[in-house]
Amino acid sequence: MTVLRSVGALGLAGALGGVLAAALAAPLVGGGGLAAMSVTNTFVELPPAPREEPLSQVTRLLDKDGRPFAQFYEANRTAVRLGAVAPVMRKAIVAIEDARFYEHGGLDVRGTIRALLTNTQAGGIRQGGSSLTQQLVKNILVESARSDAERNKARAPNLARKITELRLALALEKKYRKDEILERYLNIAYFGAGAHGVEAAARRFFSTSASRLTLGQAATLAGAVRMPYSTDPSLGQEHRERLKMRRDLVLDRMAGLKQITPQEAASGKAAPLGIRLRPEPGGCAQSQYPFYCLYVQQELLSNPVFGNTARERQRRMARGGLTIRTSLDPIAQRAAERAIREHVSPEDTEVAAEAMVEPRTGRIRAMAASKRFGRNPGNRKNGPKTTFNLPADVAHGGGQGFQAGSTFKVFTLATALQQGWRFGDGFQTPGSLVPGQGYRDCSGRPVNDPNTRVLNASGEGEGGPHSIETGTWKSVNIFYMMLERKVGLCNVVRMARTLGVTRADGEPLKEVPTFTLGVNEMDPVTVAASFAAFAARGQYCRPLAIVEITGRDGRRTHVPPSCEQVIERPIADAVNHVLEGVFDKGTMKGQSIGRPAAGKTGTNNGYTSAWFAGYTPHLAAAVSVGDIRGSYRFPLQGVQIGERHYGSVQGASLPGPIWVESMGAALRRTEPRGFTKPDMSRFGGGHTPGLEKALAEEERKRRGNNPFGRRTRRLFEWLLGQSPGPSVALPPREPDRLRNRPRRDLPWLDRPRRDRAARPHPGRVREGRRHNRRG
């Protein structure tokens, strides 16, 4: 009965680990030969070795140059070979956990009895009763558990679990050599402070690697294994004191086994712990580039390339151990972040987002936003942070997006050129348009809207002749509504789809008459990739963030671009030719990046959002701006963004400058290159009746309204004796905050304000009266 009481107490304390209970208690309790025979069979007829799932490890993200910028993990672990672990660490762990590890099988009776006596005399746990192999079995069962019930069963402090554990340990000893068992144990054990495995522990505790551990460091980690929570050095001084006691115990044990000298043990015990806790950030919120990190993470979970089912992809990412090289360009990324930061504050409810995509590959070079990624204090909705991946669509962690505005006119332009329109072709336009007839969606159903009235934006007049160039450069709404009707609404929708356009929320595109005016909500990644197709002469490439994956086994899988020639090269060249004029003749006049570029502004009805999308032969980018609280309820009028006040935000007044500054910096190391010239035999020679006269009259009015031009003419007239002399009066000065701003930035000076009904549901389109949609 004394033996039984000792065994029972030992089972509860966990000191002996149940080994002696299996060998001694079972026959006594059984009371005869039958029980003895049952125990014999228990340890002769062994089960298969336990099922081993791949250990959870850290997945690391690298930029295009191979530098890490993020990591995520279920368990902070980096598995290493035994040869990559310092010999002193191997000795220390064996000394304190299982000194006769290399001498016994899975059951060490002598070690178990010795641990029983030592721990009984000490009144606590001084030595482990379970062999290293038994401890490995327990960790394997916990790690491989697929439910809480399985996990709790693997940890249950009862005799049945210990007997099962011992049988599996004996089976494991038959399967692996001793060094293989030790390697697996060192990689699976938990050391505390969130560090799983010896490599992660070396980094976390001492900012070093397992191969470079010193005697004192090795003894510290070996001491932590038995009591990882109560010796966690990240939890304060009291825990560190307990850790030091455990370290000293390991040093004494190593000296007792003559693995080190008594002098080495004394010197080690006199030294401080030397803890140098290294942060091991996990998750995208702690990444250097969180929005890009989130995009990659969501791509791993949603793309069938990385697993046939969602569950398979989730499990693969959770287990980790992957090294993922991405297409992120740190130079472009910093350029985008800096340009946004110069114009928009994280505290603003108005948000700016930008994505940069490389033509001909679809590789996403940058993703930036004005908000920081994460949760606001108290989980407030509005603040300097957001959990939405603002540059991306819903499938990649983004929100509903913003209406893309007049950037969509490019798809109507491409459709017209595809159908044989030439440069200079155009027609007379009225001052307003009701799309009451002539519009059909791709199912052939009429989608006319007789209740919508489209007006030209300020500065476009009450109508007149326009060609595809002037209609694009000035972003004339009525011209494009009429052009869309002439080439066919469905053809324009198909062109957009061909160029990769999908709504940010994943819903089908809204095929309505105002499609060309950009009523669909979009995200910057999608828009940038679409415009990149024109830079690539008609070759559309699916946005690509992951370039290469290296598995835990070292095998590399290259992820090639997914590209397709979707429109003819000459058509893309013609589109590029027209969109280049936006910078020197259109809405972006006066803004340049000092190299050939093409693009399109976009400002939405009621100033609910603003865009600029543009490209060079090397890089495409799209910038969106809108209110995060709801673009329809909070239009961009009379707003303070950053340090500047805006009467209204237009594509050229805020997204445009962000694009110019970011692209200029992103391409500073890239040699400028121009676009391929258009085929004038195919696209030249068009004509718009009355256009030349209208342009001449417009130029005459422009010069006549320029006070400096009038003074110059009077000066020449005076010099020629044709007038009394020039006036010296200067024009009235604008307020300081308005001086030197293009007139297009000051719509309230050019035209009366119109009342606009707020849209009731942010992110949803309800066709109604259309006013002054400006490009």
C-alpha cells in the first residue's frame, strides 16, 4: 500500500511521469497472473508511432530584393537540424531532462526512481520523471490535436494517459535514432515568451541563433523547458529570478555529470542571465508594410493556386514554414507612402489610397494608404487607423471602394478606336443629355433612364463640337455619354471586363447608361492593373503579389505572371496617344513627372470621390480619395484635408498631385522611355465639323480674358503709338491660400454651387439625376 500511495501522489504531481506506475502499480492492482499478463502484452504489442503533423512555423514575407518585411505564425517556430544546435545546448537539455537518454529505451526505470527520490526529498520538481521520448510523444499529441477535446486528452494527468504515452514512446524509439528524437524534441518544445523550438527561443531570449548559444544561455533555455510559464522572462523580475534558479540547477547537474567543471558551473552561476529579449512581431498589423502584407495573406487564403479548398489553404498558412518572395518594391512603396502623407493626415476622415502595378507582369509594386493599419483605441470606427485594406478589394481585405468616376471614360475611348474611330472624329454635343433611349445592357435589355439628366461640368460650356481627343482631355460628360451610345454600352462593358475591371465588392458590374462616367465602385489595385494594360500595349496581367514560395523542405515554386493580349497593340498605342494629352492639354495641364506619361482624372457626381489613374511604359498607378464614413453622406466639398482647405476635391486637385509625386520618386532610378507612336494611317485623318472654329474662338476668349495678356497687347500698342500707354494696375490678389492654384481647383469661383441630394446608402448606386460629373 505504501508503494500505491507513492505512485498515486506521483501521478498527481507529474513528477515521475507515470513510468513507475505502469511498471509497478498495474500488477498490484490487478491482483494476479492475468493482470501481469495484460501488462506484459501492453508493452510488447506496441501501437504504431504517433501521427506527426508538420510543426507550425513562421511564414516570412520578403520584398523583391529578398528583405523581410512581415511574418505571421500560429506558433513562433523555426525548425532546425540537430547539427545547427550548439553541442552545449544538446548536453544541457539532456542533462536536466533525461541524463541517461542515450542509454535507455523509451522507459528509464533507474532514472524514474532517481527522480522520485530527488523530488520527494526536495518537496518539488527538481528532475523530470518522463524520458525525453515520452515528452516528445506528449508534445506531438498536443501539436497534432485537431480539437480541444483531443488536446485536453493529451494533457490529462491520469494513469491511462501515461501508459498510452509510454507505449507510444517505445514505438517511437523503434522508429527513430536517438539523435532524430532529440532533434524533434528541441524543435517542438515550448520555452516560454512565445518561443516554440530552440531556434525561436535563442532569438527571443538572447537575440542569437541556436548554433551560437553559450554555456550560460544553453543552461537557461534548458531550465525553462520544464516550467515555461513561471520562468517567462518577458513577464517581469520575479519570473526572471525563477529562471535564474532553473539555470543554476542545470549548471549544477551538468557539473555533477562531469560535462563541465565545477569552476565553469560556479562562474556560470555568478553571471547575470543576460536576457536580450528580441521582439518577434507577428501578423500584418506589426508589419512594416501592413496593407501589402494583408493582401498577400488574403491571396494565400483565397487563390486556388495555393490549395484546392479553403480549409486546405487555411491549414497550410497556419502551419507556415513558408518563405514568400513578393513583388513589393521598397522604393515605390516609400514613394507612395510619402506622397500620401504629404497631402492627407491619418486623422482625416477623408482617406487616400494608392496602388502601383508593373505593366507586362501585373506585379504589385506598392500599396499605401493615409490611415495606419490596425484598430483604433476603444475600437472606435473613426480614428488614425483602419482594419480595411484600403488599396484593395473586399476579397483581399478591402472595403466597398469608391466610384471610379471619369477614369472609366478610357474604356469607351478604347472601344471607339477598336471600332474604327480616328483621331479628330467627333460630333456636336448639347448642353445636357437625358439618356432616355439607345442604351442596352449585355443581356440585350434596355436600361434607358429618362429620369436622369446629365450636364457638362464647369468650364465645358453649354455644348458644342468635340472630338475624341478634346472630349477626353476636357473629360466632357455629354460627349462620352453620346459616344458610349454610338459604340454600344455592352461593348464598353465588355472592354472594361477584358481589361480586368471588377467591382471592389465582388458584385457584377452595374450596366447602366452612366457606366462610362464611373458609377461602379472600384479599388486602386484593380484600376492600376487595368490601366497598366495600355502601358503594356494591350496586354492585361492579373495583379500579382507573390512571386516565389519556398516550402519548409526548401523546394521553390515560382509563380509566373498571368497575362493575355486582350486588345490589339495599335489600339493601345492610340489610347496612349490620346491620354498623353491629358497632361499638356487637359485636366492635368501643368502637372508633370518629367517623362512621357498618360492618364485620366476622375471626379464623381456631387464630389463623392476623386481619382487619378495613369502610367508610363514602366509603371502604372491609381490613387483614390473619399470619406471613409460614407462617400455619399460625406462628399468632398468644403473640407480640410491635411493642411489644406478644398472647396471641392477633384481628380486633378488631390489624387493628381499624389500620383505625380509618388510616380516621380518611384521611377527616379528608371531610364525614361516613351510610348510607341500610333499608326496614323489607321487612326489619323478624322474630322469633327465646327471643331476648329470652336477651338479658335475658345483661344481668342482665353487670351482676351487674361489681364496679363491685355496689358501685354496694350504695351505693344503703346510702343507702336497705337494707344495712350499701358495700365500699371495689378489684378486683384487672391487670398494666400488660393494663390498659385489652377482655376480648375476653384470651382466655386467659376460657377454657382448646386444643391445635390445626398445618396442614402454608401457604396450602393441608385440612378438618379446626374449633375456636373467632372473629370
